[in-house]
Amino acid sequence: MRLTEFVSANPMMAAGSWRQELVAGEPVQLPLRSEEWVGRCLSVFGALSGAVRRAKSGQRIELGSGVSWTDEAGADHFRIADVIVATPPKVGRRYDNTLIALVVEDATALDAAEEGRFAIYKRQKGIREVLLFSAGKPLAVHWRQIGGEWSENRLEGQGAVMRLASVKASVSLLSVYTDLEPEIDP
């Protein structure tokens, strides 16, 4: 199946659901997500939206949007990211994806599917940062591409702050984990 066919008129799409991806030309149904995961995605979206607004960069932020590409064998792919930040184009009308955020069970111990998705996003042209947020605790891993190499920064606790080069702003884990009880130092 080609990407245009998948996006425009996919007869295999579950009624009212965009929880499918296209993997090497084949539609794949994604599992339903927990209420905790959905809430964390909304918190990540809110925190990143605030950072983008403060930066006044004209960047666009999308929740549950997809990234598409054609692989070396000519097969189309469409994978859903939890949050994408895109930069205005220098030429043309298409925004360039620069940051992807994913909500996972544990940002420091990805399962095979999460590891595969993470690897795909790191290979995408233009992606400079990938953020992994744990669903149930204030723990995140900030991956940043510098000079073609990826560096990792682990952040833990509500007081931790990540500085996002692609957004030119910072996001505190407190703004992402507002639903959790505040941490009190002994």
C-alpha cells in the first residue's frame, strides 16, 4: 500500500480511529493506550506548546501527528509520534520536523517496539531532538543530535529542566508532571 492510499482512503482503518501506522507498505493497528498515557501526552503537548509560544519562533506543534518516508526498497512508512515540533520552511510551504516527543512506560528501559520507533525517528532528516517521557513518574531522556552524533541526557525529578536547542526554550519536568504530588526534599 502506498502512503497516499493509506492516508486518503484506508478501508482497513477502524471506524473513528487513526491508531494505525503504515510499516513497509502494510497497515498495522496500534494498541489502545491507557488513560495515564493519554494524560501524559496531553501534559507533554501543553508543556512544549508553552515553550514554543515563549520562544516566539513561529514553530508549529502537533499532537499525535505522523512522520512519513519511503525506505531504500521503495516501501512507504507512516509512524505516529506523540508530539512533533516543526520549524517554518526556509523555502516552500512544508514545515520541517525538528523535535519528536514520545511517552513510554519507562524512558530508561524501552521495550522492543519503543526501541524500534525511537531508532526510526533518530534517522529522520531534520530531527535534532527526541524526548522520551515516562508515563507514570517524572523521568525523561533528552536525546540531541550535535554534529551528526546523538548525545543523551537523563532528567529525573520534578525540578529537572531540559534545554531544547530546536525550540530555543526550556521545559521543566514539573510542567509535564503537574498531576503528581510535588516532591519534597527531606
